Amino acid sequence: MKKILIAEDDQFLANAYRIKFEKANLEVRVCSDGEEALEVIKTFAPDLILLDLMMPKVDGFAVLENIKSNENTKNIKVIVASNLGQNEDVEKAKNLGADGYVVKSDMSISDILKLVE
């Protein structure tokens, strides 16, 4: 079973992702800030992280940089799901190692699930 970590501070959206992904037989963990995401990664070892950029404590850019610069976690796939759609945000995320980038307002949860699968 694929393991997905959802790092999203919008509780409603995080819960909607969790329900949709669990119905698709994915093992899901949810965290609401970047600091928690970095802690969960150590024990949960996800196959993929769906990462928001605008989160409390540690933002998504710092989480992404941490994941991709760490020998133990650098191979985890990371899809950034953000409302930041400016080219510089997309470029920054890709330069830090993001495997994908979606603007949340442009995609349904079903579309995001297809991308995750």
C-alpha cells in the first residue's frame, strides 16, 4: 500500500484529501504545519508528500529543501499543492526538488488524486 503524507494547514481540505485518498486504498497521514511534517517523515516514511507552501511554523519551501537535502528522504516524491501560482514560486519549488506543482484552485481533489496515483 502506498503511503501518502498530506502537509496542509487547511483542516477542511486536508480532511477531504484524506477521505478521497483512503478510498483509493492509500495509507494516509495528515499534518498541519511544516515542523510536524518533518517529524512525521522520520517514522512514517511516505512514498509521496502532498505539500502546501503556506503553513505555520515551517513553510513548505523549507520542508521541501530539508527533505531533498537529506540522504534518508531525498528520494521521496513531493508534489507541491499551493495557492501560490506565480512563476517564481513554481520555479523556486522545482529548483528545490519538487516532483510536481499544482495550484489548488485550478484542480479538483479528484484531479489531484489522479496525479498522486
